[in-house]
Amino acid sequence: MADYGAQRRRRRAQVGRYDLRQHVVDTDGTVKGLAGDDRLDALLRAALELASEHDLDQILDRMVQCAASVARARYAALGVYDTTGRIERFVHFGLDAETVARLGDLPAGRGLLGDVIVADGPIRLADLTADPRACGFPPHHPPMRTFLGVPVRIGSRRFGNLYLTEKQHGAEFDDEDERLVVTLAAFAACAIEGALLVAAERDRAAAMSELAAAQERGRAQQEMLARVIDAQEAERARVARDLHDQIGQALTAVLLGLRLVDGSLPDGPDAAEARARTDEVRELVAQALDEVRQLAFELRPTVLDDIGVVAAVRRLADNLTQHFGVRVDLALDGLDDDRRLPAEVETVVYRVVQEALTNVARHAEASLATVTIVDDGEGIRASIVDDGIGFVLGDDALCSLGLAGMTERALLAGGRVEVASVPTEGTTVTLEVPL
């Protein structure tokens, strides 16, 4: 056993030093003859070369060279065809670049080549020019007589065919040639399958990398959008406070000053005229104060931060009824005025309800809107239903009604918004957001 192992190691060392490309053609362009054991050695060495290669182009080139060497053929080619049986790739050996350029297009897989494609096994011909299937040779094609065609299978799929012509010294291809080339085709098929798997894995890795990059870009965009919305809410809150605390208080002071002026005027015809003008100014200031308070409420109601979303929605409903004459019914399930939700959820729920009710007031021509908010312990579901004129759903409508902004806010909180509307039958906006 020890002697056998040493012989095997020496054999491997000899095979590893073999370079097939140094043993392919003579100086006159003919393939060197390999006899008996030499051809078997060449086959084994070729198998090792193919097994060590993972680049498909290199495998196909070496496969064609190996086939020419072991079969003593002047010309060799490999036709790779697609699922329709047409040759989509043609790797050749033995033709110089000038001849290839003169031949033009690749073979289409008709005639004898087409028969090899569908044949169950190898095809050998002593004189292919005498075979009626040997047709379609283009001008400038070198003369070819002896022929050996061997299919190359990968599993149950036919990958292509090896074509060998012009055996050395004009001899015919024999059984030994066929066995060697069939064996080579089997070795090559394993190498091709491995290369295809490597390429597929490389493509899969590239696709996974691109997917990961796309997901990372998506996360970055979501984070940026979240920061923008948070900044907007913070700015809304700041402006709302300034309006309420500064401008609102200033206008209130003006009203008080006007009241003092009115009380300090003496009786008489001139005073009556002055009081009338004072009343007009006081009415304008009161209207401005109301508009400032309304604007501050729309920007960011303090009740949302101080008490919670339920109280804020109640105020929103009362405000809509007061200013637009639309009755709003509020139904709660699992919620009350004392229940607080996470700040992000409260903001999303309030903004979606606010946007939906604003659309009801401005566009729906509705007389009634029903707001239902349900807390099932796992998430919040809010629906806003109106009895208005409805609309045809479409991208333009969704953008113009601000529904895209609702969707973005819901997505950032892990939720979703659905809109359903039919002309003359009203509109329903539904928000679902997890807790």
C-alpha cells in the first residue's frame, strides 16, 4: 500500500507539471500525435486542468484544445446552444484569425450540426462531404472530411456539442477517439457545471449586495424623512406657541386698551362717533385674534401634547363644526380622554384625522363626518367616513388632497393608510398603526 501511494503521488506530481497548451500543434499546424498511454495521460491531465478552472470562457477554450489533442484532430469546435436549439456561442480551435474573419457569422446549427444537436449519441463520418446533411459551408471554409460529433450534457440538459474534423494523416476517427472524447466531454461537463454554479453564486451575491445597498438607501431615506417630519412638528409647535403667547397676548392687550379708551371717552356727540370707531377696531382685532388662535391650533394644538390625542381630536371636531358647519361624530373603543399613547402614534393619528377632516371641510360638500378610533391592544385603527360627493381615485387626486403625506407619516410609524371613494357616495380614510 505504501508503494502504491508513493506511485500515485508521483503520478499526480507529473500530471500537475503538465501544460496542455505546450502539446497541441506541430510547427506545420497539425496536431501532434499521442499514442496509447500518452493519449490517456493527456485526457487525465486535461481533466485536472478543467477541474481546477472556474472561469467558463477558459474552460470552453481548454476543452476544445484538449479534444483536438486527444483525438489528433486538426480542427475542433464547441457549439453552445440555447433552449430553441440554435447555436448561441461557437468556440473553435485550429482556425487562424484571418480565416475566421473571412467566414463571417457563426454557424446557425442547421444540417449536420443540427443533427448532432438532437442526436442521442456521438456521430462519426469518414467523409462528411459525402453526407447530404453536410451543407451550408460558407466561402473560404477550409476543407474538412473526417468528422466526430459528441454531445456535452450537464445533468439532463444538453449544453452543447463538440465537433472534431480532419484527423491526423487523413485517418478516420475510431472507437478509441470516440471513447476519449466522450470521457473528456463528461469531465468538461462537470467543470462547466461548477463554473456556472460559481457564476450564479457570484451573481446572487452581487444581487444580494445591491439589494442590501438599496435597503440601506431606503432606510437612510426613511430616517431622513423622519427627521424632516420631526423638525416640522417641532417648528410647528414653536410657531404655534409664539402665535399664542406673543401675538395672541399682544392682540388681547390691544382689546383691553380699546376697552379702556372706550370707557374713558366723555359723553356727547363726538364721543359717540369715537366709540363707533373704537368698536370697529375692536371687532377687527377680535377677528385677528381668533384667526391667530385658529392658525396656532392648526399648526400644533397644545392640547395634543398636554392632554392627548382624544382631547385633540374632540377639539378638532368641534372646530370643524364651528367654522364649516359639518357635524362630526366621534366614536371611541378602548380609548378615553385619560389614555395616552406613544407620542409618535398620537401625532400620526392626529395628523391623519386632521388632514382627512380638512379635506371633508374643503372638498367633500358633506354634512356629516364620523371619526372612529379603536385601540385593540396591539394597534390603533382610525377611520374617517363622510357623506360627501366623493371623487375618482388617482395619483393627481391623492397628491392634491394631501393623502400622500398621510401615507408617508403612517409608513414611518410602521402603519398604513387606505383611501376608498366613489363619486356621490362619500369617502373613507382608514389608518392602521401598531403600538
